[in-house]
Amino acid sequence: MSVFDGLRFKRTSSPVHQIDPRVKFVTSCIIFILAIMFTELLPLIVLLSVQIPIVYIARVSKEWFASLKSSLLLAIIIFVTNAVVGYMSSDFKLTSSTLTYSVSMTLRFITLVASFSIFFLTTSPDDLGLALEQSHFPYEFSFAFTTAVRFVPVLANEAQMIIDAQRSRGLELDKGSFMKRIRNYLPILIPLIVNAIRRSLELAEAMESRAFGAKKTRTSLFSLQIKIRDLLVLIISLFILAASIYVRFNIEIPMIKIPTF
Amino acid sequence: MILLPIIEIKDLSYTYPGLSKPSLSNITLSIERGSFVTLTGPSGCGKTTLCRCINGLVPHFYGGEATGEVKVSNLSVQDQPISELAQHVGFVFQNPENQLFSLSVEREIAFGLENLALPREEMKERLEWALDVIGIEDLRQRSPYELSGGQQQRVAIASVIAMKPKILIFDEPTSSLDPLAATKLFKTISRLNKTLGLTIILVEHRLDLLSTLTNQVIVMDDGEVKMNGKPIEVFGSPLAKLIGIGIPKIVRLYQEIANTGSVTKRPPLSVEDFTSYLRSRL
Amino acid sequence: MINVENVSYTYPSGINALKEVSVEIEDGAFVAIMGENGAGKTTLVKHFNGLLKPNEGNVTIDGINTRELSIAELSKKVGLVFQNADHQLFCETVEEEISFGLKNFGFSDKTVKKRVEWALEILDLAQYRKTSPLMLSGGERKRVALASIMAWKPKIVVLDEPTLGQDQNQKERLLQFIKQLNTQGNTVVLVTHDIEFVAECNPRVILMAKGEIVADGPAKKNLTNRRFVKKASLILPQITQIFNELADLGLPKDVIGTYEAKQLINNLIKGEQ
């Protein structure tokens, strides 16, 4: 599974799926804010672990762990960078505080990826588009968004067909010098772009022929409705945010330190 | 009371901006309400351009100057925006993939209705009606990407008829479909014509599947209308052979054997007609 | 010679496209692989030039297993002309487009020049040599794609749905071109669901449905068999439909082509007079 599978909507039914996307977005942002507010290991570990039961309730555990796995590379880079900088700035000694700090930066990153992964896994692009619309973004925005999502698999398929067609004419994509390999992608890119333009033209024709732009304001067949459970989740999230701010400024957080060797 | 033709074209000529040769030259024709017109001709003869002149894509989307007059349901195409004409003329394009932009069939069908700012109740009614007429209720939650070409075309048709136009234009709708799917699609289109009384303009090369469904055949070549009449007259004429349209094999076989002296000049269009003709000659 | 032995293939997305398919195509053969969209026709021919390698079973071209050769090496022998020409065209002129494959396969500049001229001739594209392929009409673009493959003279030519979107004149020219190719000794494989076109070519017909071969034999036998045709989600050729109704007049049922039909009926009429 690639990193994209961790972001792709999984069509299952779960309590998490049914929560209004706008509320879920706010909750993800709150997790993000909390991750930034704390540099201590304990709260960050709590923040990450608290998401795990949510993931299981949402029935997206396989995909969620896959998205964490694919962010591993970047996480390692963050860890190493922080460790190296800390090492160099403490007279070339790997101190406990450097290690601890590097771990917490890495955890912060992973927590961020984790929370937004849950968001995308449990929210259909349709509902995302609706959320954009109902949040008073111009219709063009949500239309562009949903259309883009709609055509991602089509474009991916087409790219593969173009690669197949050109390889059948002797194009070898894995041979030659670095420069040659880049040039070899032209026979793939050009048809891809040309077809994308042609496709946009056909889409525009079809849209016009179905009266796109006929009236200044559109109506909508579907709409998102905030229900009690959405309000509950929102209130709980905001409460946690408020409580965390209080803790941040008033309570001493027990320090966990990573020992050096 | 004489009913005016639903489409009236007088002396229409058009050149795409940037091209030197006109795509249409002095086209004059009229189409009666409720007709099932087949529009055919060699590639590049102007069939698609003519269709675009009827729903307003020419001149409003493609630009350029169209001279002459095109009237649809008594509205002048020159003077009406495409969004207005879209409520009178529905257009189903060749490539099913590129005319579906939503993530579910329901939303796709509702798209045009939302554009027209119809109230939700009416949209729901029309959605159910369109799904029922085309027979795709079981596809309502599906995403276009998952559907076969034939299914996608049906969704496109449903999305278009939901806007309740009186005229439907189909531009080579079966070009990517296999014969069974194509036959199914033509049957659906024929049903829309017979039971809903919709005027159909179908651009096609594969005439053998259509010959018994259509009641008017227009043949174009090089930007001009060369033939316009009943299928029997058009298919049987030597001019059709000269221009090079896909004359149904039944007709061609008839023409090959009719050389040996035959009374009837009306070629058979169906297998039954052909066999009765042959039996009558023996 | 193409040899497909018990090949099964499943796409990474999980679709089982080929189920233990076996087929042998000798040099100089003329074969049409037919069936509905999704039957596995294109998947099968993609194994011929190595684009796909079987999960199970083997594909050998002239005795060599396709797993041992690169796609480029196999494509030199097996020219695969795809359905959509727009997936290939990217050069500034038709000439360059035709020379693309030749250059990839390492032909000398002199030979490239000669072959480009030849390909332009046989496909009637000489007048467009300096034109951008993107400026041409759909049918012309298809011819450019075909020319660019013919240029390196592959022994085996596979055409995937060549009649799609073509008008009558274009189809007739294509028919002549294909017949000539085969007469000149090339192996021609047509992947199509255009029954009427195949009825006029009268090749060997392999019918496929749901990843399996349903029938393999002469066109006159397979295209006139109601059971096979139904399984492959096709319909009987119009001429066959007529002759099925006339069986009581002593006419054979396995007629598919216009020429033979005309002869038989004229003889019948003369016989009665």
C-alpha cells in the first residue's frame, strides 16, 4: 500500500464515517494544535495513542497503519536532523535532552499525519465537496475538487496506457544516463498533457450543455446536516482544547527523558 | 393547425475560428417534432458541427461567425445562451468518461438540475423519474469510474433527460461499445423516441443496427447536406454508395441481387423484409 | 510463432483477466480475437510483446519465453497497435513520429529515412509529413500510429480495435491494408468486436468470454454458431441471420460474407428460372 492509500476514502460504515466532515476537520485541527502546544513526550504519546481506538472504531486500521508506515521515511529524516543539530550544538555530545527533543518532534509529525489520515479515510470526497460548498466557498472550488478526485483514477489508468504504448515502440524507461532518462519521459508526459487538455475541453462542453452557470446561485440535492452526535463530538473536542490550554499554562508536566548510552 | 418543425435551419454556414475552410456550407433543413433522425456521412463532413449549431455550442462556445438561421423550438440559437438552450436540447457526447464529473450517479443526474436552481423536491422527483426511464435504479450510488462504457452512456442519457429537453442529440454514442451494448443503447433511445415523443438526432456510422428504428436519414459530405429522406430512399440510392456511408449489409446484398431484374425499388431494411422479398422472387 | 500455454493473469487490482488460456498462432496466420469489452482480449495480446508476463503458464515467441526478453526486444518482432492513437502521438511532425520507433530500435539514419518514406507511402500520409500529428483528424491520427509501428516491419502485427470510430471508406481501406499485410507473409492478429468487419475478412476466429477461450476455429464455423456467439456476448452477422431464415430453401447456414451470399442467392434464383 502506498502513501496514497492512506489518504483514500474507505467506503465502510462506522460511527466515525457518519460524523459531519466539518466537525471532523475541526477535531483534526485541534489535535494538530495540541501537538504543537506540547513538546513534552508524555502529552504527545497520549495524543497519538488516543487516536488508536478511534481508528479501530472507524474500521480503517489497516489503511491507517499503512499511512503511518509510509510517513516513516520523513519521520526518520526529522529525527536525524534534530538529533544532528542538537548533537552539534551541545559540543558534539549526544545528550538526553537532544534525544528526547528529537523523539518528540518526530512524534509530533507522526501525530499530525495520523489525525489527518483518519480524516481523509473516513470522509468521502462527495461530503468534502459539500462541506466546502456549505462553508460558503465558491461553488467552483468544490466542483474543481470533486472533479479532480473523480478523474484521478482515470488519469492514472491513462498514464499506464501511454507507458504501455510507448514501451511497445521500443522506449526503455530504465536505461541510460540520468539526462537520457529524464528525456525519455517526454513521450509519456506530452500525450498525458495533451489528453488532459482535450479532456478538459470535452468536460467544459458537457458542463455547458447541462446549463452550467445558468443561474447565479445553485440549489443542492444533498446537504450536510449537523446532528446531535456531531455537536457532542465538537463540544468534547473544544473542551479537550480548553483543558489542554489550562494544563499547558498551569500544570507541571512530568518529564520523560530518553537516556543516553 | 400546422405544427412548425421543432428545428428549422436556413442557409447555415460556419467556419471554425482559425480554419480557412468552412465546416458547414449553406445548410437548409427542417426536422419535425418526434422524428428519429440519423445523421451520417464520412469523417469530417460536418455532422458534429451541425449538432453543435443546434444546441448553441456553435457559436457561443466555439466562437466564430455562423451565418444563416437556426431555430430550435422557435428560439433563435444565435440569440440564446447555451444554458437556456440546454433546457430544450440535450446533448450526449461520444466519450462516456468525459461527460460525467460527479462521484455518484445520483449527483451526476442532479447536476443539471442544480444548475437550473430547481427546488429540492422537484429535483428528487426528476431524479427518480430519470433513473426509472433509463432503468438504472440499481446504479444510483455507484461511482462513474466503476461503470462499464454502456452503463456510463446510460447515466449520461439519464443526466440529460432529467432536464426535460424535447430534443436529444447523440454524437456517435456507441463508438466505444460492443455490439450487444450498442443494440441495447439504440433500443433505449428508440424507446425515448416512441414513448416520450422526444425528437432524436443520432450521429452514427453503424447504420445496420439503426435502419428499422430511424424514420429520417440525413447524409452529409464536405460540409453540405447531400441527402435527406426516408431510410429506404437514402440507403437504396446510388449516391449513398458514392459518398461512402455504412449502408446496411441487407441493403447491399439486395442491391447485388436486384441487378438481375427486379420490380421493387424499395430495398428491405430488416431480415424479415429481405427474406419475404427473396421468397417472392422465387 | 506465438505459443500461449496455460496462461493465467490477474491484474494488481484483483481482476482475474485470463484463466488458463492456451492458443497457438503460426507464422503467416490471420486471426481475429473477439468478445465483449472486458473478455480478456487486450490482456491476452499484451502478453505477446511482453507488456504483461503471465502469473502462471508460459508465452513463447519463436521459441523464446517472453520472460527472458525485454519489452523492447519483443516489440521488434511483435508490433502492437493500440486502440487509442492519442496515447502515442507526441512528436512535432508526422515524420518524427514515424521515426521514433525506428530510432529506439537502433536503425541507422539511412535506414530510418528509407523506412519513413515507405511508411508514409503505404499509409497514404506523404502529404502530411511535416504536419503536426495533433492537427490531423481522428482517422488520420490512427493511420499515423499504424505507420509508426509498420515502419520497423514487425513480423507479427497486432491491431487492437482498429475499426473504432472509422467511417465506411476508412474501414474498406483498412480491410485492404490488412489483407495485403497477410498476403505479404505477416502474421496479423485483430482484436475486435466488429463482427461485420470480421465477416468480410474471413480469418480464424478465437472467441473469448470472461477470461477464457470459448471457441477457436474458422470464422464461418464460429461466427455462425449461435451458442458460441451468445457466450461471447456478440451477435450473428446480418448475412448469417438472413441465411438462417432461408434454410428451408436449401441454402447453407454458415454464410457470413457478402460475396458468397450474393453468389449463392443468384445461383438459387437462376436455378429456379
